[in-house]
Amino acid sequence: MKVEILKTNFKTGLNIIEKIIGKNLSLPILDNVLITTEDSFLKLTSTDLETAIKWWILAKISKKGKIIVPARFLSNFISLLPEEKIILEEKNQALLIECKNYKTQIQGFNPDDFPIIPEVKDLDFIEVDSERFSIGLSQIVDVTSPSQARPEISGIYFRFLIDSIKMVATDSFRLAEKTILLDKKNNKERSFILPQKPAREIINILGERKGRVKIYFSSNQVLFEFPMEETSHPQVHVLSRLIEGEYPNYQEIIPKKFKTNIIVKKDEFLNQIRAAALFGGKINEVKFTINPKKKEIEIFAQSPNIGEFKSVLSAKIEGELIETSFNYKFLIDGLLNIKSSEVIFGLSREDGPSVLRPVGDASYIYIAMPIKTT
């Protein structure tokens, strides 16, 4: 293998693929990146056996070949090189790197020892706007929580309807649902549960990139593909296994009616909860008294070691007087993922699920369970 490539492009690819690589004592081969030539591209591949990332870079290929080398070591070294063209050459399972004033050799390994990444071909797929998809996924991804007893809630539930995608996450104490409308109707309804780790990598990779992401479906894995700007060739593949199991019927816990409805300015509400959080104690409890007659929300928190906090916030309130308590972390997380300046806070009852959603945007809902008091 002999390749000429821009240092910036090479470093960008290494930054992407190394994110799923961790120190693996039982399978040290997974600490490496597989570098291969493919037509006019250099391809970088990494995997942790659950998720695989492939990244293609336009390059000048003088000689085809492949090699695997330690990913983090290579990335750290490349970052120190000047912004010049780099020549990569494989000789006797070593990677030779030449750049202005630099000539280096990094010992590699037999590329045949690298795990085989399944090829995804001729599968059904849909396309969706990558920016909307990434932003929507970022609004729910942190709601999940690892669970050995209930692995199905450890991931993101995707439900593909004819004209939309619903993405759902829960940790059993709270739940978030984001709906993304499709530009082109889907020909088949389907669903799957994606682990949290590849979901986060998709957000990191797509960011706010303009374009379209393709989602390919199979029975036990899913592939996300984003094209290059210069050509229709893929820039990146994120291939992930799916979590087996049936996702809980989450729609049953979404309240249909509310005892009290509040419309409040998001930033003011968020700041007062954050202030109360400093006095939240060991169980992170913040108490709320919703008074429709006074059109006020009273927020109270108390810690025997620190003191107590009390504030009053004006709001539009309809319904009955309610006194309830929440884990402040859950409310803060929900409010931070709402983009509107005002939020609707619907309370079904003192000990029932409550809903946060943006004013003027029905595509996002966030449900939090209150702290039950005895």
C-alpha cells in the first residue's frame, strides 16, 4: 500500500473512528484501526464488535493494500504533523509515514486478524434530513440508562411510520419522544431499538451537517450512511447491532388529560429550578406549589446541612391547585432540550406523570415522574 493524503482529511477520519475504541484487554486487536485502499479512497475502519464505523477519504493511491495499527497512537502522532500532504506506505506490516521534515515507522499487525465487518447490500432504506435527525436524536439520547434487568430500555426506540419517525428514550423515571416528519412517505412501518453508544456517535458525526442520511434496515442490525460533499460516495457508515426485546408500550403512560396546565418562560423556570437544586438534598427533591388563583409557581427546596430556598414565579395557570415534588435533574434535562422560549408544563395529578413540551411545537414531549411522598 502507498497513498498520498492531506493531513487534515486523515486526522478528521481518525478523530471519528477512534471514538468507539476503548482499551480492550481481552481482544487487543480492537484497539487498532484497519486502513485499506478502495478505488480512489482510503478507508478507515474501527469496531468494538457491537458498533463499526467506516470513514472514506479521497486520496491518491499509488499502490493498493491494507494494514492495521494502534488507532489512538496513530491519531496522536498525526495531530503533531504540519498541515501538509502525507505519504503512507505499508512495508512488512509496518506503516511508514512521510511528511515535511518527518519520516516515521509505526509497527502494525496482520490485517487478517481484524474482525470481519458485515457488508450491507440490497437492503431496504429510507432517507431523512441529517440535521433534523441529528438534532432530534440529541434531544432524547441522554434519557436512557443502562439496565441489565431490562436491556430494551437501555437504547433508543425508533418507530418508522408512513410519514414520520418517532424516537423514544426512557429510564423508567422519565421519558422523551421526538417526532420527525419525513419528506417522502415510507413504504413500510417498522421499528428497532438502537444502543445508546452508536446513537451518540451518530450525533457526533452528523452534527449540524446539511444533507441526507440513509438508514438501512435488517433483522438484527442497522446501517446509517452519510455521503461525501464532493461525490455521491459514502463519507461514513455507522453499523450497529440492535437490542433484542420488545419496547414497553410507553404511550400508555402519556397523560391524556391534565389536572393543571402551566405556560411559563423557559429560562426563568430553568434558572429558579437550578437555584433550588443547590438545596435539593440527597434525593435531589424540589417541591412545587401550583396556584391557579395567584397565577404563581412556588418553588421550595430544603437541606438540613445547607439551608432552604424559596422562590415565586409568575405563569399562566389553568386548573386546580397542586403540590408535588420532582427530582430537579429530570426537570432540568427536559427543559434544556426544549428550544422554545416558553414551555407547557402539564400535571396530571400530584403523584402522576407530568409533561413538559415546547409552546408551538408538537414534535417533542418530555415526561417526568414526581417523587412520591409518604
